[in-house]
Amino acid sequence: MSVFGDNLGAIVKKRYRTQTEAARVIGVHQTLLGRYLRAESEPLVSHAAKIARKLEVTLDELMGMKYDQAIVGGMFVKEEQARYASDAPVRRAMENLRERWRKHPQERRTIEHLVAALFPHDTKAVIAWLKGS
């Protein structure tokens, strides 16, 4: 199983009598829920965020992110290791988002959802930065 599948499975087992009931609450087909639980599939971040909201847990909890960890290059690393990793790719990605925010107003809702999923604790600050505030 994946971390996502393990955590989702633990929540489903604890709160629901059947996977069918859990799938209905989460808003996915039972077959898809089974794929998540068997680590045959993982949702997009935006879908994982919706699942987390419906289960009333944080995306961090669902994805298995601990507060002494950070994401560098798409991988979880210990926070002390992150200090030594280059943040240039993250900076470039954020600058690209800021540019898209400015040049493509029609994409702002999508960018807001992405930011909310990636930065659940700092969403307002990141959006303010994107706006240039």
C-alpha cells in the first residue's frame, strides 16, 4: 500500500462499516476507492484535498506528511535535510504560478485550489504573494 492508501484505509476502517458507505460519503465510486486502498491508483492533489475535506482530516494527515518533514523535488525528506536541498525548483515553480496568475485571470480559481491543497496552513499568505501584496 501507499501512504495515502494506508491512511485512507485506516480512516475508512475506523469510521465506516463498509467500503460502499465510505465511497458514498467521499464521493467516489466503490471501485475507485478499492484502487486507492490497494495502491493501484492515487488521486490528483486537488481530488485528495476534496477527499480530506469530506473525511474532515487535513491533507497532510491523509498524505502522511509529518510536521518534521518537507517536500523537496516532489519527495518527502526530513526537515534538516531540506535545509541543504536547493530550493531553486520550488522558487521557479512559484514564480511560474505568479506569472500565470497575472497573465491568465481565468485560471485564478484553479490556482487558488492548487495553493489551498499545497499550502493548507498558509493559503492566504501565498495567495497574497501571488497577487503581489
